[in-house]
Amino acid sequence: MEGKLARDGSIDNFFSSCREILLNFLNNHFPVVIEYAVQLPHIAAVAQINYDEWSLRARSMLIQYANQLELPDRYSCTI
């Protein structure tokens, strides 16, 4: 529900909690970051973070697909 509020600003209709769970997972846990330590002479290791372009595109495609899925709205999920 927090994701829907963040995207739309309000909730004025039923929404799919199934979709929200999937979108939340994709946004928060789909791996798009490559993190590694860089060791420089006379300096402690520094964490280097890069974003993987393929993973970013894949996540974007999955989010678009998830938004197009016909899923039951929240009211139907509780019946």
C-alpha cells in the first residue's frame, strides 16, 4: 500500500494487493547493482557501486508487464 501511495499520492479505489506485492519486490529486491571493493595503494578499500544496464532494463520490462497483468483487486482477494 505504501508503494501505491508513493506512486499515486492517494488511494481512491480498490487496487490489487497481489500487484503491489510484486511491484514492491521488483523495486526493492531485483538485483540491479554491482558492488565491489577497489583497493588503492596506501588507501583502505573503497566500495564501488555500478548499475547493471541489462538488469535495469529487465526490471523495467517486468514492472511494465506486472502493471498490465489482470489481477484481482483487493476486495476480491478478501472474499
